Amino acid sequence: MGVKIGEIRSEQILENEFRIGVLEGILEWIVSNNTALRRPNTGDIRAIKEETVATLRLKYPKSTINLT
């Protein structure tokens, strides 16, 4: 069981940060590749997710954050 801040579980906060980071990465990719408006493929999205997990690990070094 995680810590609660009011009614918000700490696990939810971390999940939200992860999802926002992934969305930011996808949007940055789309903007960078706007010439043909092509969508990121599965490998691109996986790489964005891995980069986001790495960023969260740096932000929360004592946590055991993994991409599942």
C-alpha cells in the first residue's frame, strides 16, 4: 500500500507523470517530423516510453521504476 496525499495515491501520481512524459515525447516527435505528418511506429513509442522511464528514474532514484 502506498502513501496517500489526500485521496490521491502516490502510485497514481507516478503513473500520471509517466503518461504525461510519454505524451510529451510523442508530441515532440510529431512536431519534429511534421513534414509528412507521419505517426510514430511501435518502436518509436517504445523508445519514448523507455526515455520517460529513464527520466523518472533520475527524478526518483530511490524508487524501483520499471517499464512493464
